[in-house]
Amino acid sequence: MSDIITKVNISIGDSVLEFSGSEAFVQKQINEFKELIYGNLKPAKGKKTKGKLTGEQTDQGDDSTKDTADNQYPNVIDYNGQEIGILRTKGKTKADKTRVLALMYLWAKKQLGVKLVDKKEFVALCIQHECYDESNFKVILKKASGIAITGSGRNYSLRLTVPGLTKAKELLENLNSGDLNK
């Protein structure tokens, strides 16, 4: 049986990370350093770069349309083009989690230039975070300070108000620093 050595070199500025060993070991090291690696990669405009470890290619062309945002809160928000992932949230009840998630998600969408978020899009995010309460959903959002509901009936959108913007930034700063109590 032959031993296959996998080797990965990653250059970030003047620094180089190098991992070598079995494929499983290298993958584990990449996962351990993923935040450092992806948090510091800024590809040159017009260049094709590896997006994910799966080999997916992304085009980082000119910035004429806002396709991604500068991530001020990498421990909480993950931008992938126009897609947003919320990595960390808080709340003891489904209602609390829904309100917190709404503030953070609407703030992140606003950074991409999107002011209104369709209810269906936000419902999908709540389902993903296991905080969707179908029977009380709209009531929960109506009671949330900093969030405005536009539209009526079952078809409505959400937007962040000015006080909501401030509240969302405070929340994101606390969660990004690891402070789950504020």
C-alpha cells in the first residue's frame, strides 16, 4: 500500500500557510484555518479564483453592481455573492430568535443594496434556523422594534428602519465578538 501525500500552499499577502500529509489531515487543517484563510482572501479584479474547497470558480469582475459586501462581522454573517448565511444567532424562544435573525439578515441585505426582503425568503431562513412559527410569524415580526412590514395579507416584505439599523449593528458587534449576553 502506498502513502499518498497531499500538499496545499496558501499565500495571503506576505504570509504562506502550508499543509502536507494525508488528504484527511490536510482537509482537517484547512477546516481549522478556514476563517483565517477566507477572511483574508481578496482576489484581484477580473481574476478567476477558487471560491470553495470544492473547486467552484467565481468571477471577481468589476464592481459595477454590488455582488458582495465588505464583511464587518465574519463570525456572524457569511456572504456568497447575493446569498447571505447567518452563522450565529441568539434567543431563548422562537420569537426571540426570529426577531434577532430578522435584524441581522435585513442589515446584511441592506449592505448588498437590497432594502426590501420578501416574506418567503425570510421564512426559508427561519426554517433553516429552526425558529419558524407559522401561526404567529407575522405577529412576532410586527412586535419587533426596528422592522417595518410593507404589504398586506400573506404577501408582504420586511425592511429595516433607522432605529433597527442601530439595533442590528449593536447586535452584530456583540455576536461577532462572542458576547451572547447583550
